[in-house]
Amino acid sequence: MHPLGLAAKGHVWYLVADTEAGLRTFRVDRVTVVEATGDAVVRPAGFDLNEAWEFDAVRFRAAVESIKH
């Protein structure tokens, strides 16, 4: 995974990262293992953390709604 930024919702912190499966968001308090690679973190051109966070929030709400129905 390639970390792109941190975002907070209330008192909960999330890591927004680029993965082989695409953009993903992880709760920081659920991360159990971290291994430093020494590689520089490079955000993709045009990446906007606020936009990525909002996109993931909309996707999450839609998933929750689909489970309810």
C-alpha cells in the first residue's frame, strides 16, 4: 500500500492509501502491523485528499444503505 494521507471523522483517524485494489481507507486504530520500506511517499498528480475522503464516505454510505434494504 502507498499511504496518501490521514483524515479524521470525530475522534477516529483513517489512513487513505493507494493499493493494488485501488483507493482504500483504513481505520488507524485497527492497523496491527506496519513495515517501513524506506520508499518515498509520492502522491499521484492531481490527488486531492478531501475529494478522496468524500468519495470514500459516499461509497461507504451507499454500501450501508444497500445492506439495510
